[in-house]
Amino acid sequence: MTSSSQPSSPNRGIDAGVLLLRIGAGLSLFLIFGLQKLQAGWAYAHTGEWPFVDFNRKVGLPLPVFFAYAQTLNESFGALFLALGLWSRYSAAALSVGFAAATMCSMKAVEPWLTAAYFCMIFTSLLLTGPGRFSLDALMKSRSNNPNPASARNK
């Protein structure tokens, strides 16, 4: 056994844990909230009715329709990007801000806020840790650092 393989073992476990957290949080957010909001946003374009816009008005958000669509995109595409590990820190930052706002709005409306707070903590943690080694971000970074090892040998 080489000494270089030992230090990577704990990191591999951490990276696997971050991968599990990213996929679990991202996909569950997409499936529980993102898809539903995408469908409701599409229907709003045709019917002019969307309970999320009404909620935004209730808590006094400016531009309630804009913020409804922004959070819908955040909870769908942002969640999928995070699950894939693509643009992870940007996605985690946007999701953290969105769920901090969702927590505060839910508290203001005296509605359940704990789920929003949990998602906020998860996405803030992923913002701080980064996507880990098992992500598309890490793959793209490794390829940009090692542009074509075969061409370097031929020089």
C-alpha cells in the first residue's frame, strides 16, 4: 500500500457524503417543489392564477410574479444543477438565499417554516464545502488543469 492512497481515503468518504447530500437535497427539492412550481407557473401564464403569487402578495414582496418565477427556476434548475455538481457553488448560493427568504416569508405569514429552514441550512453547508470530488465541476476543473496528457508527451 502506498502512502499517497491513505490520505485520500478519508477525503473519499467526505466526497461521497457530499455527493449523497447534493443528490438527495437537489433531487428531493426538484421533485417535491420544483416540478410543482414549474407546472403552476406554466398554468399561470394561461389562467392568471397561482397560489404562490398570492402568497408573495400576502407577505408583501415587491414584484410577486417575478419572485415566483425566480424561485421556481431556482427550485427546479438550480436544484438539478446542484444535484449534478454543475455550477455547484452558484446554485447553492442562489438556493441558500432563496430558502432564507422563504423561511422569513413563511414566518411572517405564520405558516410552517421548518422545511425551508432545513433546505437553507443544507444549501448553505454545500456552499461552504463545495461540490466535492464526485461532481461535474471537479471533472471540468481536472480536465482544464490537464488539457491533453497525450499531446504533452508528443512534444
